[in-house]
Amino acid sequence: MSRLKRWLADRWVMGVALLVLGYLTLPIMVVAGLSFNRPSSRLSYDFNEFTLDNWKQPCATSDMCDAVVRSMQIGLIATVVSTLLGTLMAFALVRHSFRGRSGLNGLIFLPMATPELVMGTSLLALFVAAGVPQGFWTIVIAHVMFCVSFVVVTVKARLSGMDRRLEEAAMDLYASEWQTFRRITLPLVLPGIVAAALLAFSLSFDDFIITNFNAGTTVTFPMYVWGASQRGIPPQVNVIGTAMFVIALLLVGATSLRGRRARRAALAVVATPAGKP
Amino acid sequence: MSALAHVPTSAGKPAPPPVRRGRSRLLPYLLLLPGAVWLLVFFAVPLVQLASASLYDPAGSLSTGYAMTWAFGNYPDALQAYWPQFSRSFLYSAIALVLALLMGYPLAYAIAQKAGRWKNLLLVAVVAPMFTSFLVRTLAWKTILSDNGALVGLLRDVHLLGPDGRLLATPIAVVLGLTYNFLPFLVLPLYASLERLDPRLLEAASDLYASPLRAFAKVTLPLSMPGLIAGTLLFFIPATGDYINAELLGTPNEYMIGNVIDSAFLVRLDYPQGAALSFLLMAAILAIVFVYLRRAGTEEVL
């Protein structure tokens, strides 16, 4: 009896979980569906008629593609800068002792806990007070600012989980500091840095609130969608949304496959008796 | 010092790095400098600037310039003018948080404890919504909740909605949108906590005649507290400051404080008021977080 009850309890939780997952995935399916839709009017959000036109001509509204390209440029620059700054900070935090550590931790943690609205408006207040014209570069500055903390946290997690004895072994075998870093430390930390960079890019590409306050007349993809939602959304927006989703999914699939293969390769190395190829 | 560093420590802690004097002492500061300066100049200094903008003379304008008059009156004025939107922000995000907990806890529990080899796939499904644009996803809810959509039709047929009843442009739509958009932030930390939960503890509880409900209250819930606290904060902070859902799924009747701040800075160009509201929002959120952390940290939560 109690076993039956527990069986039911198991299925009950799983059932609710699958319903919630449905709630989480429904909008993506709608976006994918709408990318094949020919809307009846500019302001209609309802499904009307199947068409492939949106996919054949994703840039029919050229403003939108300009905005996508601009978002990618901003995302790439912000990713490179924030990954560099954040990785250096993560190394200092994990590997070195210095004065002012707790203050610095606060400075890194606070941007992640502050509402975007507050960061966006305060940067706007600064740029206006300093007379800095707003546009492409103020967006980049803002994006680097909120990405750095996430990079630090991600790289730090990878670094502190690393076995220091591998580096000590390299040094004991007369590798120079640089060689040790180049051949041991960097390859081991690289997955963390790559993950941090991907996170930074996706944060930057998708940011609306902070960007909206600091963009001037520059239009990024989220800002284009925001503006278009008042004038009428071109269906190609859903093409971009679907394409983003598919690309991200492929990236995740590829990294998890690589991880599995690497683990299997490592097992094979361990299983092979020493001295044999 | 550098010789000692190579002696393995017995405490199981990793040995400190072999330090070379001179350059090494400066190295951490050099590594930290660019990032720290960036955060100082573009995160900390702007907050100070926002604080001082909130005390500007409200009679000034962007074109004539603002005079610093320590106008503390901006705060009560702004709060009085926009109290409905201010309180609505917290009300909506609180309701959304309750809904998210009701949905997110079973989901996180199922993935952590029941999913077996499907665990990774389900986790990807949780974060998958974040793979595509926030705004595009939110707009998809316009289609789902549309007056001509299947959902509204169904609810009208079973008389949960009147014949002219709507979902879109109502508080329900905004709260549903908030719940949807920030649910993954709640589920992920909760999952991380529940994943470490040893199922044998639950077996022990049931062996000792605890009902499933009691076992949940006495074992599962307390052990998941760190994830629950992190998750509720990661949900609540962005949800309260959000105004995209209110704008796209609601009407001016559902506007939250973000909509007001956005228009204060970008449309009405009333910087002192916008800055005062921004600061009030941050102060209110910080106060709630502080009280919440103290209560959750010091009291045994049932």
C-alpha cells in the first residue's frame, strides 16, 4: 500500500514538473510557429497562414537586420573586454592575497544584485552629467560593466575547483612560470573562460533595460523589437528568435558531446597500461 | 616562504602558491586594476550621481541645467504621485513569486531527485527559454493569451471567463509573464540545493513514521533552504524592477514603477523624479532583502 502511495507520489511530482516545463517551453514553440506565419495585419499577433517567405527573406525589413548586426558587434566587443577584465580579476581573487578583498567582493557582487533599472538610470545620470553623447560606445561600456561580475563568478568557480598539484608538478619538473601557465593552467581554466564568454555574449545580446537608458539613437535588436511592438512586429522577428534558439541549442549540444567524448578519452588513457600506445 | 610553500599541508588545504617577492606583491593589484576601475567608474560612481540627481531642484530642466538644491522633497513628491505603480510592482512580483514557487519547487525536485538519466535534458529544457530573446518570448504570450486564441476560447467555453472576458491586457497576463520570464532563475539554485539532498534521509524519515508531508517539512524543505533563498532573491529582484511585461502584456492600468521611471528619464525628461524613484526602488528592494535574509538566516523555517 505504502509502496503504491510512493509510486503515485513520484509520478505526481513528475507530472507537475512536466506541466511546468510545458509552460516554460510553450512560448518558444509559438515563436517558432509564428516565424512561418503570414500575419493578417501589421498589428495582429494571431496565426493566420503558413508561409516560408519570412525564412527566405529574413532581412525584408532592413532596419531589423541592421539592429541584429549592431547587437552582435556590441556583444562581441563587450564579451572580449569583460571576459578579459573578469578573468584577470578571478585569477587575483583565487590565487593571490591582497588588501581590500571584502570591499572588492562587494563591488563584484553588487551589480548582480542591483535591479537593472537602477544601473541603467544611474549610468544615464552619469553620462548626462559628464556631457558624454550616448550611442554605440556608451552601450558597450554599460554591457561590459554588468557582464564583468558574471565572468568573475564563472571563471572563479572553475579556478577554485582546480587541482593546484598539477601546476606544482609542472614547476617541479622545471617548467618556467610562463610555461606552466601556458601549458597547464590555461588549458584547465579554458572551459570556464569559454562558458563565461558565452554567458557574457548572451547577456549583452539580450539586454534591454540598461541599453534602453544608454543607447541615444542607436538601435539594438531588443530595442528594435520594443519599438516595433508599438508600430507592428514584422514576422521576421520570430525568424531571428527561432534562429537564436536553434544556434544556442546546437552550441549546448556540441559542448556536452565534447565533454562526454573527452571523459571517454580520459578513461581510455587511464585504462591503457603504461608503456603501450 | 617559497620553500615552505612546497611542503604539503596536512590540513587538506591546497598549499599557497610559490610566491616570488617583489613583482608578485604587485601582481594581484595589476590583475585587479582594470576590472575594479571599470566597476568603480561605471557602477559605483553612477550610483552617487543618481543619488545627487535625485536631490536636484525639480524646477530645472535638461536644457537649462539642474541646480543642486538638496531637494529632499523630491522623494515624498515622487512617491505620492506614483504610489499605485510603486506598490503594484511589489504586489505583482510577490504574486508571481508565489506562483513561481508553486511551479518551480516541484520542477526542481523532480529534476534533482526523480529524473534519473533524463536530468541533463530536463535542465536544458529549463534554461532553453533563455536561449532566445526576452522580448520576443514575451511577445509570444500576446499570441497565446490573444482574444482569438485557443486558451481564451477554452476558458470562455468552460465559463471561467465571461463571453467578453480577456486575458491579455489584464493583471493576470502581466503576472503570468513575470512568472514565466524569471522562473528559471528560481529553479536553477533550488535544483542545485535539492540535487545534494540524500534520498536516504527521506527513507529514514518515512521509516520513522513521518508522513510524506511531515518528511517534506522537516527534511526536504530545511535542506533546500540555501537554494530557496538564493532562488527567491534571483527571482524577486529582477521581477520587481521589470517593466517589459507590464508594457507588452498589460495596459497603463497595470504599469509598474519601471514604466514610470522609463518615461521620467526618456519621455518626460524629469531627471530628479526619475532618479528619486530609482533610488526608492533600490532602497525598498534592499530593505526587503535584508529583512528576508535575517529572518531566513536566524529562524528555523518550517
